[in-house]
Amino acid sequence: MIWPHPLLEARWTDAKYGGEGIAQPWVQLLLYGLVRALGAREVIEFGAFRGVTTGWLALAVEANGGGIVYAVEPNVKDAVRTTDFCAALPLPATLVHVATDSTLAFIAANPDCVRTAGLLFLDDDKAAIAEKVAALRATGARGLLAVHDVDGGYANDPPLRKAWAALGGLTLPVVKVHEHGHLGLLQL
């Protein structure tokens, strides 16, 4: 496993923070690679949770020359964890902005951010995925949307294959990164 910074590995292996609820490092590495390959300097993560994936995304943006990562996390306690974790990373040219809005509220309030983001990562509640994708498209977003656990993740994440297929547009095949970790890609 390649870790762009030792704090990412330490957080994954720390029993207090690692494991359940955090995107797997092999998924995070793929996201890091996508951000780098796209040359993205603006990224939005919906469902930042504890900020580990935010750290991966921010380090990728930093490696692209810097920019901004919006981490959208409605749980204030988790938003604070995200802010604290990212503050410990070497990001001199990258701003991590943590917002405590819901996904739909952030999209409605920040259409310009959504429109210019190179990568949008959806890892929050996927029950309203069609509504969220419609809201993203309504902004004129043209980035790549990556959705974690399209094939179901935890007990509250049912498989989304039917909903995913019904989204329309250029839906790329679901990438099975590992036996635990699926990523759906959709060009907005």
C-alpha cells in the first residue's frame, strides 16, 4: 500500500479511528490517483466523517499545485475532527474548507463551487442519490462524480445498482477496488 503521508496510515491503523465508517485505504488511493490524473485543483467530498479521505484528497490537490477541498459533513463533531486532522497535514497551497451543511443544502448554496470542481466524492447517505445527482447536474457541474459503496457497504447502504443505472449520462462501470470497497464513477 502506498501512503502519501504517514498520518494517513497511522489514522487507518489506529483502533480509535480506523476501520468502520472510514473509506478503505485502497478506495482512498484510487481517489487520490483520480484527482492527480484529472489535475483537479478543486474537489468536493460529501460525507467527510472523520476527515481521513479528506486528507487523501487534499494531499492530491496539493500535489497538483494546490487549490481547495470542500469537506461537507453535517455532523459538527465529525466536522471538527476533519478540520483537526487536515490541519496536521503539510498543505501550504491547499485550503480545506469544512462545511456543516447537508449535501443538498451545500449544492444549493454553492453552485459555483460545484460547477468548477474536478472531482466530487459522494460518501454520505445514498438513499437520495437520484435527487443529489439531479441537483449537481442543475448547477452545470462537469466534474467526475465518484460514489463510494455503490454495491452496498454497511448495513444502512443498500446496493444501488438499479438507482445507479437509472441516473443516465455517462455512468462508467462500478470499480470493485477490493472485496470491501466499490466505487461508482459518473461523468456529470
